[in-house]
Amino acid sequence: MQKLPSFMCDDYDTDKCELLIDYYMSWTFRCAQECYESLDFNVNSQSKKVLSKCLFNHEDCLKNRKIVNVKCGKNCGKGNEKIDLWVEVEIENDKKIHVLIVETKMYTQIGQGQLEKYKEFVNEYYKGKKNKYDLKYILLRIEDYSNAQEKNDKIECKHAKYRQVWLAVIHYDILKILGETGNILFDEFWFRWWSKEYVTPSRSENEIFGL
């Protein structure tokens, strides 16, 4: 069946997708809220899996849980300490609000100490409030990058205690199994972008994590 052209890909490769990824991730996280379940069950349920993977490193941690509120901000901070995606998640019956700090990288390399600076900024912001907030930090990549970047990522994430998350793993190991939602905006990013083999992971998740 003929489909409209891809929103994510045209005739030229680009390294300007990071901001667009942030917009899509923000929208996906917000779609996971309980208030949207009756509006679009497929998008809501798959969005919960994405959020669960990013927050808790497993797609089913939010199963049968009610997500009361999701607040997202892009490019937040002061000076050079700009957070790509700053997320606060309120889950019913949880004593703390979950904070997810996302650094998005597609092709570019992480600067030395970059993640640690972001973490220091966020910790200062929540100073005196940590009894109310649970802070988590992730580096988000598509997966397809050089060995030098991979080595650098591991070093910087280890120092700053960031967890690595790959969009390719979310797609191939979680969403592709469930199939398209029927929502053109959601499916364009999470299914059609990848169907063009824009990203083709050559390793399993265990291999990526070095397990």
C-alpha cells in the first residue's frame, strides 16, 4: 500500500536529527499518561513501554501502573549546562516523583566531563528535595556509531553514572514485536524510520551491554 513520504528521511543524510529525536521522545513520554489510554490505547501502551525502558531499564515495569503526570522540557538549563530532555514522571502510589535526564547523541561524541557537569547542575537544582524526587540519567543513542565513540561513551557514562539506552533496542526488542499502532505520527518515528534501514543494529542487546 502506498504511503506518504518519510518525515524523518529525505534524499540526504544528516546529523541534525538530535533535536527532532528529543521532540519525539518528549511526545512519546507524554503519551504514556493514563488520561490518554482511552483516546489511543495502542499509542498509550507502547509509550508506557518506552518510558518504562528508559526509566527502569525494563519495558514492563509500568505494566498495570497508572502514570498520573509527565512533564517534559527540552534544552533546559543555564549557560553550557543545557539538558536535552528533562522529564518528571508521577506514578500513582509512588512516594517520589521520578526524574529522567536524557542526553541525546546521534553522531557527535560526548565531551570529557560533559555528563558530569549536567549531573552536577541537576543535583544542585534538586538540592534539599531528594526525599521527593528519584533522579535517573541516561545517554540515548540510535546505536549505529563508531568503536571510538562506543569506548568514549562507556568511559563517560561510567564516570557520571549514566545508563546507556539505544533506540534500536527499543524498536527491535520491544515495539516491532507489538506492531504498528495505526497512529501516523508515532509509527513514522518508531517504525517507518527504521524500516528504511536507517539504523540496522548488528549486535544483540547483550552484546551492546557487553554481557
